[in-house]
Amino acid sequence: MDNRVAVMSIIIEDMDAVEQVNGVLHEYGEYIIGRMGIPYRKRKISLISIALDAPQDTISALSGKIGKMAGVSVKTSFSSVSFHD
């Protein structure tokens, strides 16, 4: 299956969900190119940006798992180019 490069933005509004989000991201660690997390203490939220290189189904599955969590929002943007390894 062809891989796609994507960026995923995650906003955590319920800080009790942080461990759960990190656990799911750890499961998909082999597909993560880079990750940046910003705890925005003033607003009591966390922002996470992730760059991915994975099959589209895998990226969608990750986004779906995170999106189902209470107090967590996620959006994903895909590159238009696919890569065959």
C-alpha cells in the first residue's frame, strides 16, 4: 500500500486525556516523523502537532482513535503525493 505524508493537529482540552493520547501515539510511533507538544498552561489545554508517513488507512485509524476521546479534537491534512516504498 502507498504511503502518504500528513500533519495531524490535536487539541487536548481535558488534561485527564493526556496519558490516553500519548498511549495511542506510542502505538503508532513507527509512522511518526516528528512531534511537537505545547502545554498552554494559561488556557489549560495542550496542543500537539504530528508529522506522519504512513498508509492513509493507518493515519485515518489513528485520527479516529484520538477523535473518539472525550475532551480531545483532531484534524488531519494529507499531502496530495503518495509514495511507494
